Amino acid sequence: MSAGDVGANGTSIWLDDLSRAKISGVDPHSLPTRIANDCVVGVTTNPSIFAAAISGANEYASDIAAMKDLDVDECVKKLTTDDVRAACDLFKGIYSSSKGIDGRVSIEVDPRLASDTEGTIAAGKELWAIIDRPNLMIKVPATIEGLPAITALVAAGISVNVTLIFSVKRYGAVIDAYMAGIEAATNP
């Protein structure tokens, strides 16, 4: 079955896992292989995925050693944004051929900002600028404080992936936040 066959049925297969080894590897579980052979058209990440990847792999050792003067948060941001940028590049062809429907990569804002609207907005804009790829999505939690951040990021032209939606009521609030962002973007 090809990605076109899967997509024709309205399905997009995403992985919930990313690491430097998966980006550059050639084994059956590597991202290039999964894209080519398994109809994978997107990938999402989160801090726990990166924590496992970074702490358990030698691929990051030289980069970490070179960043010895940075604080931990800056070091992690550099490692994760480099990996996400590389993943975005792997999906560029799918993103182009699907006219932006598929071929996306999602990175989550720092979960410590879940109750901080302005911090979430700033972090989302910073990740968008650092990674600088059109097929990037910024993952924002659907907390009360996350809702206005969704609106602000969408209004700024930033693609958003919303996480932690646990009720129909919150889903409706997310849709309202998204639509408010679209409205603000089209009627500045």
C-alpha cells in the first residue's frame, strides 16, 4: 500500500517518536525508511520523547560536550530544534506534494508554560523562528491559558497542533480559539 492509497482513504500516519538515530539511520525503523516504505507522513515529539532519546544515545554526546557553557534548557532547546529541523527537511517533499496537508513535524512548547499564556506565545514564536520550516507545527496544550496562545500563534501565521483535549467542551473552545486566530490573521 502506498501513501497515496492510505491518504485516499483520509488517513495520515504519523509517528510519535523522534531521535537523531531515527533521522539519520538506515535501519527498518529509521525515519527515512518509514517515510519511503510505511506511508509515514508526519511526526510529533514531546519533551519525554526527547529526554529518552538524548539521555540514552551517544549521537548527542559531542554536541552536548560542545555546549558545556550553556544551561541545560538552552542545550536541550538546541538539540531538539536541530532534530526537528532535520525531520522537517525529510518531510519537505511530502509537504510540497500534498500542498501542506501532510509532511508536518510537531514540537511541543515547554510544558512548564501550560499555565502561562504569554510564555507559551513567546516560546511558540521562538521555536517557529529557530526551526524556520514551513512544515513545522507548534504543539500547544489546550489549557485555559493555552487557548489565547493558540489564537495568538494562529493569528501570527504559525501552524499549531493542540494537545491535551479531554472533553467535547474543551474541543469547542479550541475550535473557537483557532477560528479567532484565523479571523485575526485575515482581518488585522
